[in-house]
Amino acid sequence: MTVLLILTILILTGIALWQITKIFELSQLGQKKDNSQIATEKDNDLNGKLMFAFLVFIYAVTIYSFWTYSKVLLPESASAHGPAYDTLLWISFAVILFAQTITQAVLHIFAYQYRGINNRKAYFFTHDNKLEFIWTIIPAIIFFMLIIYGMITWGKIMNFEEDDDALVVELYAQQWNWKARYGGEDNVLGDANVRFLNDFDGKNSVGIDSSDPNGMDDFVVTQEFHLPVNRKVIFKLRSQDVLHSAYMPHFRAQMNCVPGMITEFSFTPTITTDEMRMNSDVVDKVNRINKIRYENSKILTANGEEALEPYQFDYLLLCAKICGASHYNMQMKIVVESEKDYEKWVAKQQIFSEVIQ
Ligand SMILES: [Cu+2]
């Protein structure tokens, strides 16, 4: 309803503006006016200056955006491969920023410098092979280097080996929540398939195959999942219904979850949740959020409603594929902790053979 109202207002405003222009044109009828379609000296001068002003405008917006929004970027990466990924990102940013600064400056300064002036004649210049060669080969070499660098980084991140020490965790996506399954004592996930979802009166929430003995000690968690710090984790990703994407931004990790197949990603968490909460960028961000929450709570309590709880930083698993109505809220908390705390948490979980009894 609100959208319809806004649209109506916009359309009506448009019509009103159009009518006002027509009235203005009519009121000018009696006066002497240059109706020629050929640009005058004044037009050329104005357009040249506007081109230059636009250059100043885009640089001002760029600097303002860096200044204002760099604080909402992610904090330092919490995984072993993260720094390599971040370096790749920043180098790409730097190359793009450098190229865009030069090309935009040249484009707009030339438009201003060589704006139309009466009696000035344009220099007739068809082409120059040397120039063409230079501005083709330089971007080609830079792109080639960026792509090779990106592929090497990607290869290093993705070519993980299945070693025995790595913890295996399955992330199970469905509209619209996440579940995580652990292999239990043997660290081996039992076979699973959506066909088994209805077994055991719906208690088999990720479809574990009860005929596979490996699955009996598996356990499934729904609210949050825990990872021991400095131990490699291999994620096996599954989806029950549509395409989802497991996105763990603080660990610089993202991989699609595709129905009917198992995709994989691996990383080693290097910073515990408690340590990350002490990170100065995170502390600043939490303070900023809580200031907003505090102001909003004042309004809420004035209206007799409950105040908002203060925000506390947590690692998150999010969905990065638009997968339906509640996609925006498809998330799960991740806790990174010491091996000892992790073992304590594992001991509290109920394994599959207990669940189905
Ligand atoms: Cu999703």
C-alpha cells in the first residue's frame, strides 16, 4: 500500500513538473528567443565547465565514501587463508582505483579543455597504431596478471587435502535455516539423503541413512555450531530444496549449496570468538550499533514497549543466494573456541542413535 502511494505521488509530481514546464514555455512565447538547435558559444562553454565540475563531483563522492564507509568493512580475517584473500582484494581495488582515476580525469579534462570555441578548428586525427597498441597491451597485461594471481590464490585456498586431523562438518541448508552435522566420535559423517527425512517421525532432520553405522554417532545442531581454533575444518555442504550459499564473511569463505550434490570448502579458524570481540574494529562497530540500539530503545520504552538487547559480536554463517521470502534471516551463529571448550560442547550433544530412540 505504501509502495502504491509513493508511486502515485512520484507519477503525479512528474505530471505536475511537466505541466509547469509547458506553462513556462507558453509564458515565453511573446519574447524574442533563440530557437536554433545549433549550440552557441555560451552552450559549449557551459557544457565544458559542467564536464569539469562532474569530475570534481565524482572524486568528492569517492573520497567521501572511503572516509565514511570504510568503517563498515569486515574486520581482520579470522581464518588462515584470509590474509591471502584480503591482499588479492586490496590489490584489485588499488589497480581499479588507479585506472579509474586516470581515465576519468583524462576524459573530463579533455572535454573541458577542448570545449567548442568559435573559430577554433579541431585537429583531424584518424588513428595512431602505436597509441592503439599501447592502450590495448597495457590493460591486457594487467588483467592477465590479475587473473593469474587470482587463480593461484584460489588454487591455494581450494586445494585442501583430506587429512585425518581435519574436523568434518556438514552444513545443511533449507528454506530458511541452517543445520550443522558433526561426524561424532569417528569424525565420519554417515550417508544421508533427502529420502530419509520422514524417517523416525520427523526426528531425522537432515536425512541420515540409519543403515549406515557411521551415522549413528553423528549429531545435528540448529542454533549455533562450534569450531575449535587452529584446527582445519572441512565443510560438506548440502541443500534440501533450492540453491543456497554458505557465506562466512569473517572467515572469507563462501560456497554454493546445490540440491543433489555435496560441495566442499575448508578453512582453519585462527581467532576465537572471545578474541575477535576484543579487536578494536569490532569494538568500534559494536559500540556504534549499541548507540543506535540505545536511542531506539528510548523511543520503544517511551511507548511502553520492551527495550532492545545490547548487541554482542558473533561470527555468522549466512545465506548468500536469494532463496525465497525469509532468505534475509537465514543465518546461524558460529562459535570459535579452544579445543577444550569445544570438547565440552561436543560432550553435551545428543547423537543420532539417541535421538531416534
Ligand atoms: Cu538460502
